[in-house]
Amino acid sequence: MKSIDKILTRSELVQQVNDWKAQGLCVVFTNGCFDLLHLGHIDYLEKAKQLGDKLLVAVNTDASVSRLKGPERPLQDEMSRARIMASLLFVDTVVLFDEETPYELIKAVMPDILVKGDDYALENIVGHDIVLQNGGEVKTIPLVKGYSTSGIVDKIRR
């Protein structure tokens, strides 16, 4: 399978997740900008994959990243970021989302496990309410200290 084949539209993703669930597989959901892939991302995504059978990664579109991080971001376009995510062995599928948060996407796919980094309190993780109401779990993963895209950008600027 080519990495580009792992990038799905929202409707394709919903069908894929339904197929996985019908097979009794545990679906893990996470999201982010993933603007410059670094060790922190790799460690986080590997650990997220270990929580279930299939790892779904929602990636912010360029417009969404700019709204969140400012006009100088993203550094890489959305298809580059999505392809890089999809090329990782432990990532099973990737979808782009343009909204401010992935709430509607989480609602549409209803993952078994919703995951974010431990810089989030559980009650601040977008979608925690609907996942918990539907019998799913919300978990945080310890982040590798000293790794962030913003930190890398600052280092390059210096």
C-alpha cells in the first residue's frame, strides 16, 4: 500500500472505521498539526498505536493551522504533512480536517480511544464528552520533553 492510499476523505474514513469496528478492532483517534515531524511526534504516535488495533490521525488543514498558530504557519502544506503521517508504519489512516477542533470528526467516527498528549487535562480534550458517553476511553500520553515544532522553528531563527 502506498502512503497516499492511507489518506481518506471524511466519508471514506467513516466507512473504514465502521468496517474496523465490525471486525471487532479497537480504533484509536488522535489529531494535530504535525507541521515538522520530530522525535516527540514519533514517540507519541507509537505509544498511541499501542493502545489499540488501528490508529487514525486527523491532521489540521493549512487554513486551520494558520488560525491556530498564526500567519507564518504551517511550514509544510497539508498534503505534505498528511503524506508524511501516512508513511509511518504505525499510522493506519489519515484524514484532514478544517474546523477549529476535530469535534465533529470525532462525533462522526466515534473512536474507542481518544488520545492527546499529557499537556492536556482529560476534561480539556476536545471530544472527551462524546467518547466517554459512548463507552469509549480518553487517555493522555507522556510527551518527550524538549521537542516541539515551535521550539525547532525558534532554534532555526536563532
